Amino acid sequence: WRLVQAHSSDPVPNAETLGFDLTTTLMEILDDLDVERDLGGFSGEGMLTLMFTDVQDSTAHAAAMGDRRYSELMEEHLDLVSRLAAGADGQVIKSVGDGALLVFSSARAGVSCAVQIQQATEASGVPYAVRIGVHAGDVIRTDTDVMGLAVNKAARVTSAADGGQIAVSSVVRELVGSDPSFRFGDSFFAELKGLDGIHELVPVEWQHAVETSA
């Protein structure tokens, strides 16, 4: 063996690297890394399905119910997300406050987990709504993180969704194909801040999916 190439770099803010700011919650998810987490078999390079979750209007909810109660609800929510991700052969890469970044080895697994999260959230009767975005693409994977344009697009797909909605990129829609387990709505087009062009997004009609237990 011999060393062919080495590279080192200093971290810089998203705005300096990408030319735009993410929403506060999603930016914190991308920035705050749980360095103790090990991705195991996900280490390397290649395609992954990426999911972001985000509680809509989190600041208003926290103000209305108080920090302690809101923190308790978020802890319960993130525990639920982690459990459902594990059941779908996925993994939470990082979480902060009221959102998380997850990875899955397949688009079907990612969409299935998103459906389960929305079903379980609705069934729990919590006073908030979660928006979820799913995208698939090539990433650079380390033992503790995933990086690349696909990660940033997944965050932007999430920011284009409404509370209680699952939005997937056209790539994910194509990868899922005609799987009868899912029902998709009419596609819509959106500008994703910091990304060129108009992007086709597709809502998942999770209310009509086969109900799954949490």
C-alpha cells in the first residue's frame, strides 16, 4: 500500500459554501453532528435515500406550551422517528431540536418510513404537524456523516412541504415505481433556494397507504 493522495479542509458555514442559508431548524440539523454515531455499513460512497423531518411552526408551538413540555414532546417524537427508521433498515444520522436527517438503503424503505411517521404522529394526537422531504442521490459517506449536493436538496425538498405532508423528489418517485403500497398525488413544481432550475416534487398520500403500526 502507498498513500496516493491526501486532503484536508476547514469547515465553513453553509451560506459561504452554498451561497444560501437553510431554514433555522434544517441548518442546525446539518451543522450539529452527533460524533458518537457510527454509520456502520453505510461508510463509503454511493447512492442513498435521504429524509429530513421538521416540525412546522416549532417556535410558536414552543411558546404556546412552554419549553419543558415542548422538549418532552420533541424527545418522544425523535424516539419514534428513530424506532421507525430502525424498523425500515434506516438510521438517524443527526437530530437537533425538532428535526432529523435519516438515511435508507432504498427509496421504498425511505418512503415507507415517512408514511409510518406521519401515521403515528397523527394517531398520537400531538398539537403539531411534521413535514417530511425525501430525495435520493450520490453522497460521500464517512463513519459519522453524509455530505453532498443530494443532502442539501433533501433539506430543500423538506422546506417545500407543508406541515403534515410528505414531499418526494421526482428521482424518488421514479425509484419507487408502481409499488401498490404507496399512493402519490399530482406532482408540483418549485424553485428550491440555492439550486438551479425548477424542480418536480410529488406528494405522498400517506393517509391512503396501508396503515402500519408504530
